[in-house]
Amino acid sequence: MTNPTVATMADETIDEPVSADDSTVEVPTVPERLRKSSRVVRMFRAIGRFAKTIFVGAFSFFSLVILLAVVAAVPILNLWALGYLIQAEGNIARTGKFRSAFPLLGRARQLGGTLLGIAVIILPLRYLGGFASDMALIDPTSGSTRFLQILTAVVAIAAFVHLTAALSVGQGGFRFFRPWRNLKMLYREGRSGAFLEARSAAVADFVSDLEIRRNFMLGFLGAAGVLMWTLLPTGLYASANAPQGPQILVTLLGGVLLALVCSWAPILQAGFARDEKFSAYRQLSTARSLFRKAPLLWTLALLVGYALSLVLYLFKIVAPPQDALWMMTIVFIAAIYPARVFLGWVYYWSTTRTKEPHRLWRWLWSLVSVAVCGFYVFLLFFTRNIGAQGKLVLFEQPLLLIPSPF
């Protein structure tokens, strides 16, 4: 039989309540710990994705600027660079989306990553070749010299094979750092017989995305339309050789006409970029109507564009060597590209407005815009005294024409 006293003691032991001090201690459960750690992980992942987006975007834009600068430094081909800028301006003028103003951003990132990978692979070889050349000058018959020469040759062959495989597979920027995988992929594609077809299709897609014919025609017609308006006023403005005599009257007339033309030419070119029709350069009434709908924004766009243009004229003082011309063109592209994007966005904003602001507001900013263009033309007169090409610098207009220092 069970002892009743023992049973009672056992029940009291089991049912003993927890003290108040023990109930205040909270032990986090495993799911709570996991949730806290997952929040930290998600936060760091979000920071990493944001940093990656910023880095990739900056690298892509820098690569695009380098590409445009190299092309803009080459005669005739620079019309393609101008056409690309007009296309970018027209894209945002049609859609209002800033992303549409960078149609070649992805291709520029690919090209920039490829050139960077090639530079990283070739850089050690250049240093090794320099050491071998120095040793050959110091002691051409020593064993160390022969060893360095043989090592340089072996490294050059290995770099050539590696770059050939990396450029052939075409699978992102990290392909330059995985040589064995590149060789295996190249071997598999070679055996399957799809190598030449896949690579030729990739090259065709890349060339098609450049839109060579379209951008070249946009650049040619865009330059022709601007010169149609600016050639005569600029010629009159550049006629005087000294600020005295009857020629100064012709110069003043040319300056006034050029200031008026500069106030409307960016709007007309933005319309040409939007419609891609040369007749847009003759639609002066449309340009005036768009200006009246957003006079403050148009004045700001003119101020930004011509202020950047005046800064760029400082780079025209000394003509650089032809092989270094593209390095100065980088500054021109980096300055003019945002100005054109802003002009295209203001054009889009103007087309979406249905009502015009008060007449006094329009008159105020019309006078300010004419004053901005007049001050720009006034300072432009002195650029022929500091420019390497003399009076020809007055005809260049980097905001509207080819963005190149010379």
C-alpha cells in the first residue's frame, strides 16, 4: 500500500509554485534569436547590395564616358558621339525617365570590365618584361638574365592563352580570374560546334546595340541644324579684329543675334532629339510655347549648360598631342552629358504642362534667360584670344556641337 503521507509530500513538491524572482528572468527562445540574427544579416545584405549598385553604376558611367571620349577625339567618328548624346537627350525628352538617357550603359560596363581585366593580366607581364630588359642591359650574358628572359616568354604565352580563352567565353568580368574554367568551357563549346555561331551572334548584338548608322545621322543632322542658326551670327561676331572702327558695329550686331540664337537653339535641338526630324529646327513657335510653360526650368537649364561650356573653353588654351586628345575629351563628355540630360528632362516636363504661368512670371524669366545668354556671348568674345585656334573657337559651341576640345 502507498503511504498517504509520502504521496501528499510528492504532490506538494510537484505543484510548488515558482517564486516571483524566478518569474522575472526571461530566457529568449531559439526562434527569437534566429529572428534577431536574420535581421542583422538582412541589414548587412541590404548595405552590400546598395554599395554594389553604387559601385556598378559609377563604373558603368565612367566606362561610358571613356568610350564616348575616345570616339569624340577621332575626326568623322566624333559625329557618332554627338549623335549618341542627342539620342540620350531625345530618350528622356520622350519618356521623362532618367534611366532611358543611358542606352549604352550596359554595353559600356561590359567593355570597361573587359579592358580592366586585360590591363590587370598584362600589368605583371609589363613589369617582368621591364626587369628582363634592364638585366639584359646590365649583364646580358648572366644566368639571371637568361632566366628572366625565359620566364618572361613563358608568362607571355600563358597570358596570351588565358586572355584568348577569357575573351572567347565571354561570361562576365570575373572570367579573367578563372583560367582553368575558361579553358574547359572553350573546349566544350569547341567540341559541340556552337562556338563560332555563339561568338558571331554576340559580336553582332554588340555592334547592333551601338546603332552606328542612326547615331551618325543624328550627329550629322544635329550639327547641321545648329550651324544653320549659329553660323551667320557667329561669323558677324568674329569679324572685328579690334574693338574700334565700323567693324565693332557688325560685331555688336552679331553678338545680339548670337545671344538670341543661343536662347532658342538648345530647345530646338531638344525637339530634334525627341522627334528625330530635321524640321524641328524650324519650329521656333513650338520652342517659344514650351519655354512659356516652364520658363524657370528652361532658364536654369540654359544657365547650367552655358556655365559648363565656359569652363570647358579653358581647356582649349593649349592644343594637346593627338594621342592624348581623348584624355581632355573626358572632361567635355562628363560635363556636357548631364547638361543634355537635364535639357531633355525639361523638354519632357514642358510637354506635360497644359497651362502657362502668369505673364509677369514668363517675362521675368525670359529677360533672365536672355541676360544669361548675353553674358555667355560676351565672355565668348574673349575666348578667341586664349584659344589655340583663334576665332574658330567661337564656332565650336560644346553644349550643342561635338564635345571635343579641338
